Amino acid sequence: MTNSPKYLTKEELERIRGDHFDEVIMLGVKGMNIHLVSSCEDPIDTCSILEHAADENFRRLFPHAYGNEYVH
């Protein structure tokens, strides 16, 4: 038995997107490797969504640090 990741086909990704979400972005991490799967056709859209999510979650985790001159 292998522990190889199961990669989604484009059809599987489209099914997940169509049933529940407007777009789907998934990250897979193994060791030092990060794999990104996105249903966004434009890479800029993927980057914008990830930037928004990171900023939103940072505000939730560290509300006291936001607005600090050292936080970007």
C-alpha cells in the first residue's frame, strides 16, 4: 500500500466547485513541498483569494498585533 497523494482530476475539482463553492483552492503539504490546486482559471484570482484569506485569518488570530508598524 502506498501513501502517494490522490490527485484530483479536473472533473472532480469542477464537481466540488459546482456543488458547494464558487471556486476551490486546496493546499497539500508533504515535507518541504507545497502543492496548490485551484479551480480559478486566472492565477491572479487564486493569489487574490489566498491573500484575502491569509489577511482575514491573521486578524482573527492576532487582533492585538494588527496595526503594528512591524506587521505587513
